[in-house]
Amino acid sequence: MKYVNSVSLDLPFEAAVTAVQQAFADQGFGLLTTVDVQKTLREKIGKEINPYLILGICNPTIADQVLSLDPQVGALLPCSVAIRWDGERTQVHALDPAVIGELAANEGLRAPAGEAGRRMGLAMASLNAGQRGSQRV
């Protein structure tokens, strides 16, 4: 099962974070959480890694639809977008919400998960415009 949509950006890390937030906002997703993995690993275990953020994003309309169908699906929300610097380029990995439709037993979740996936795909495509190396993993 393919679970993420990825793109490699020729942008410095901070510029890529701003671009990612805007691309997803343009598709109706809001930022709920930001996890600074680099800072957390440094503080908790003394390990130094390249910049790495995990953004928790959510489209409120779609979240309302899926939670109305199955309140337990909240355990799979918000959708995650990982942004990491690999030393040369910024890598962006976005969860494919189709995973929610596949994991949950409620068939009704497939349509809103598909819509979320479509919008996330558009956000990733906008980031990929002019870039090389987009892939699904």
C-alpha cells in the first residue's frame, strides 16, 4: 500500500516550510500542530539531526465528515506532512488520506478520504511545479 506522496524541493528548509504551509492552506487545510523533531531529539536523547518538522494539518469540513461517520477515526487525524532537510534539498512527505479509507471498516469514509487525498495531491503538485523528483512511496 502506498502511504505517502513525496516531493523534493530546491528550496532552503525555512522557505520550504513556508511554501508547504501555503500550498496546503490554498487547498483548505489548516495547521493544527508542529512537531520539531530535530529539537526534540536534541533535548531528549542528545542526538543531532538535520532540520525535520512534522506538521499536523486538517481540512475542517472533511474532518467533520469523517468524524461524523466514525468518531474513532480521530485517532488517524490530523494528516501529517513531514518536512526534512537531507543536506542538499528539502524533502516533503505527505500522508495519503486514502489510508484512512482503507484502514477503517466504514465504507462511507472512502469518499471524504478521497477528497482529502485529491486536495493534498493538488497541494503537493503545486509544490512540485518546476521541481523534479516527485514520487509516491
